[in-house]
Amino acid sequence: MKRIFITGASGCIGHYIVENLINQTDHELYLFVRNPDKLQFDWQNCSRIKLLTGDLRDIEEYSDLLLKEINIAILAATSWGGAIEAYDVNVVKTLALLKMLNPSICEQVLYFSTASVLDRNNQLLPEANELGTDYIRTKYQCLSQLSKLEISDRITALFPTLVFGGDKNKPYSHLTSGLPDVIKWLDLIRCFKVDGSFHFVHGQDIAQIVTYLIQNPQTLVPAENDQTIKYLVLGNPAVTVNDAIAKIGQYFNKKIYFRIPLYIWLVNIFVKLFRIQMDSWSYFSLNYRHFTHKKTITPASFGLTNYCSTIADVMKISGL
């Protein structure tokens, strides 16, 4: 039995991870949360769960526990902004937590970043640091420092792509929460053709991968682009925007009779002509368009069964 320290348990991904670890392992789970009221599972009646209440900015209060007891750390907590809080939580205190872990006791660290900091070859994307939102920029800055840590050879960086998930017992991801708005505008959206592509992954599949990596740490090998930190991009094979729209239309029995090409040069003209307000990252994303990666991981990569593999699965699972 291992002692697992988990941050971010109150979030969408965190709920799936904790649920999987409760049901599929016998490990002790130390949940570090700021607000226990956000936990939507029955943690009080699980003897293997130890609830630790606090803010990541006060992580030093648990330095003895991290140093002397923790065998595995899952770091899924994050701050979305503003600039000062995001840097303090996502960089300063995350690195401080990692430095408290004892390399002679801690066997494995699963650190959650975001696929937005990587380019199409799974290398660091400079624009993520130069133009990214507070969240993206600080994730880039933390990642760039992980290899300097004493415990770096135990760290696996996980890069979720677009995340779907949530139900009556779990918080909804931002994307799943926004699906009803997409459906509302589907009659208009399906009339346009857009050049772009992306990967997506469901929270349940992320949890399956995390559980597998904990139970099978020997499967982890160093990534090609780093001597110590392992990189795993989590997501199904790339889907084009046009195909995604077509699949959603098919799911709702809405045929596509014609499509008007929405060329990127035309979009850029509209942005300038109508003075549409866009931050630097949004404008970069508009022109970058293809947020794809050379290798992505799903549960099927480890011989497991994917929970959500297609756009139709997303619609069905989301209850639409």
C-alpha cells in the first residue's frame, strides 16, 4: 500500500482520479484541498482518505508529511489567474512542494501541465511563454524548471488536450459546460468550413491512465525530448474542426448541404475591421489553428478500453 498525496481533488479531473483510485487500488489517499465542500464524493466514509485542508500557498505546513510519508504525488491543482496568484501557485509553490518530497521515499510524481505549452513535435512552444494567458505561461515556466529538481527522474509530466467530463457527482469541465451553447448555434456553425484540428480527452480516460501509471510504473520511459522528465500527451487522435462539426450535426440528425470556407486571411480582416478584442494568445491560436501533437496517449495505448473515443461519445456521455 502506497501513500498518495493529491492536489486538485476538488476539480473535474481530480474527482475522476480519486474515484478510480478508491475503486481500483488499496492505497491511502491524502487529499489536499482548499474547500472540502467542493468534494462531491463520500470521502467521510472511506477510511483510506485523509483530508488535508489548506491553500497551496501554505504548503510548508505539510513539509514533514511530504518529506517522511509520501510515496506518490499527483499534482493536479492549478490557478487560472491573475498573474500574481497564477505565478505563486503554479510555479513558486508547486516547485516548493516538489522540493519537499524525499527522493528516498517518493517513487513517482505525476505532474499535470497542459498540452497548450507544447508544439506539434511535443517540444516546448515558445509562444506559450511569450503570449500565453497567466495559466498557460506559468505552466510553461514551471515545466521548464522541473528537470533541475533532485526528484526530476521520478516526474512524469501529463499534458491533457481538450478535456471533457463531469456529471451529477463531479464538476463539469469548461468544455462540457459550454457544449449547450455550441448546440444552440449548430444551425449556423454547420454552414461554415474552418481550417483547424485538435485532440480531446475525457476525464475518466485521464483517470484510467493515472491509475495504470501508478500500478505499472515500470512502463514509463524517458521522453525523447528530455533526459529526465517523462512527457505524456493525453488525447485521442486528432480531429479536424470540420469533421467535429459534421459528427455533431450527424448526432442531432442535422445534414450539411453546403459550407462556406472561412479562410484565415478573411477572419483576420474581420478581426481588424470590426475591432474585435482578442488577447495575444487568442490571436496566436487563431492563426496557429492546428493544435496537434505527434504522439498522444489514451487508455488503449496500455491495452485498456477507452471510455470516450469519438465526438459521438462526447455527445452521448454529456447527456445531449
